[in-house]
Amino acid sequence: MKYIIGNWKMNLGVRESVALARASLLLLRGKKVAPEFIICPSTIALSEVRKVVARSGCRLGAQTVCYEEQGAFTGETSARMLAEVGVTHVIIGHSERRNLFGETDELVNQKVLKVIEHDLNPILCVGETQTDREGGHAKQVVTHQLAMALKNARPKFSETFCVAYEPVWAIGTGVTPTSQEIIEMHSHIRSVLNELFPTAPETAFAVLYGGSVNGENAYRFLREKEIEGLLVGGASIKIHQCKEIIEAACQVLAAQSS
Ligand code: PGA
């Protein structure tokens, strides 16, 4: 399977989100083999977008969640509330949340636990900064992020658990690692996950790549078996780009199944 996850970030209002969701759905139409497609609109658009994607091949993700169950947490949205509006996946640990909103590894861990408790699927983001990479610490940083985020986690693995490798320096910059560099990090992530969850089957996790993915480079990444999907930011709200990404995934899947 290949995953295509669209992180729409804080770009579209409710009406625009509904329109993009409709257009995104059409991208799957008539496809015999299609990727697992998850769109993540802003929180305010979730319930309207749900009406569009209900009973379609497209699923609904949230961009963040509160670590607490309920109560005096002004401005936050709980996992229960997200589940109520049809959300199945939640992005956790995105570098923008970590860097702009001060989310720590401990908080990321609390969110992962909360989401699992509510039978939602985390899309856990990890990735090093430019400085980490230049200092030769990329793998060490990612190992630490994974170990912290997954501390005490008992995923049920009723669905595949997505981990997205998103090097901070590649997000929104137009710069990407080479496929070889991504594969190397993905193998590392797999080995850390194996150590953390020694009894989990191989299909329990999917390791995705994110950072400056677009219609042009998607196929190059997706054709690698170690890259099990893409977390797409900017290009996911440009329908022609999104179309190329979905088509690249369909092409790879069709080739695999033939
Ligand atoms: P980008 O963002 O595709 O715009 O680089 C990726 C992300 O933030 O998940």
C-alpha cells in the first residue's frame, strides 16, 4: 500500500476546503488501484469536509489534537471531538507544531497516547534540522524523537501506524533529500520501531516521507518500496499537483500488482 496524506495547514476556510475536498475525491474516480488517501483540513472545516468524503475512498485527518481528555483548555480540540466529526487520523509532532508552538517530545508522547486511547491513528512526524544533519546527528535525533513519542504506547495496530520522516530543512523549502538519503533514514526508522515493538508485524507501521513533495518528484519517491507514502503540504492544496501525486501513486501500485 502507499499512503498519500494532504496536510492543508492553515490555508483554506470552510468553503474552500469543501471545494478542494470535492475536487480531491474526483482524483480517485475510476482508479482500480488507488493509494490510501487522507486529507487534513483545518479543524474548523472538518465537519463540512466529512460530508463530502463520507462513503468515499478518501479519509479525514486532523492537523493536531489536545493531549487532555476534556476541560479548561481554551482553544483546544479533544480526540473525542475529532472522532465525533469522522476523523480517523491525526498528525502529531509536525515540525511546525514543535518549532512554532513549542511542542516538546513529552507533549508529542501525551498526544500519541491520547489518540491511541480514542482508536484514532496517529501520523507521527519526526525529522532533523539542517544543523543536526550537518553535525552528523540526524539518525540520533530521529531515534530520540521516536523513543520519546512512543514511550508507553500500546498501539492496537488495527490499522497501520504511520510515521512520517520530515526533515525540517525540506519542509516548504523546495529542497529534498535524495531518494537514497530517505531510504537510509527509513531503514533506520524501521530498525528503531522493531526495537521498540519487537512483536509487531512488519505491516504494523508505514514509513512515509514529507518535505517539498510535488507532482514532479512524487513518482521518484513512491517507486521506492521503502517509501510507503508521502505527507504533502503545499502541493496538496494545488489540485493539479495533487492529481500528479495521486497518479504517480496509482502508477506505482498498478506496476506492483501486475
Ligand atoms: P511541504 O510541507 O510539502 O509544503 O514541504 C510538508 C509538511 O509540512 O508536512
